[in-house]
Amino acid sequence: MEDYKDTYNANTATANKPIQNVGALFQTKKANFVELCKSLQSDHEAFQSSIAANITKLQEDLVTKNKLMDALAIKEENCKVLETKIHYTKKQVLKANFKSVPAQNTLEMELHIVTTFADESTLTASKLFYSFGVMIA
């Protein structure tokens, strides 16, 4: 019976070693898994924070862009008003200067007026866009 007990104990010890090794392996795997979960959660929080910061910056940039566009629209409207006033005044001055011109030169006068105002409009638009940092090719 003693022989039986010794064999039983030897078999039990032999069987328990792999079971204990498997248990230790699972403990290690569990610790690694917990560490991985914490790392992923930390990465996720950093990513969410980064996204929130980028969205905030985009919203601020949009507000700035809208303010610039509003200012540009106001300047453009003021420019058009001034252009119209200048056009009317110059046309009156040119007509006064050409009143003594015979009728055949009236077409030349109108062509000169149109050319003059076309050049001034381009120059005014260039100045307007240059003041906002936009180059016209």
C-alpha cells in the first residue's frame, strides 16, 4: 500500500507541475492583456484629445476666414462705389474736354473713356486683392 501511495504522490506531483506552469502562463498572459488594454485606452484618449484640438482649431480658422471674407466683401463694395463715382466724374471731365471736338471724334472719345476705365478697374481690383495678400496673375 505504501508503494501505491508513493506512486500516487509521484504521479500527482508530475501532473501538478504542468498545471501550475499553465496557471503561471495564464497569469502572465492576463497581465500582458491588462497592460495592453491600458495602453490602448491611453492611446484612444490621446487620439480623442487630438481630434478635439483639431476640430477647435478648424472652427477658429473658419471664423477667421469668415471675418476676412466679410471684410473683403465690404472693401469690394466700397471699391465698386468709388469706382462708379470716379467713372462718372472722369466721364464728365472727358466729355467737357471733348465738347469742342467734331462729331467724327466722338467714337474715339468713347473708346478712350472705355479703355481708361477698364485699365483703372483692373488696377483697383489688383490693389484690393493685394491688400488682402492675394496676387492676381
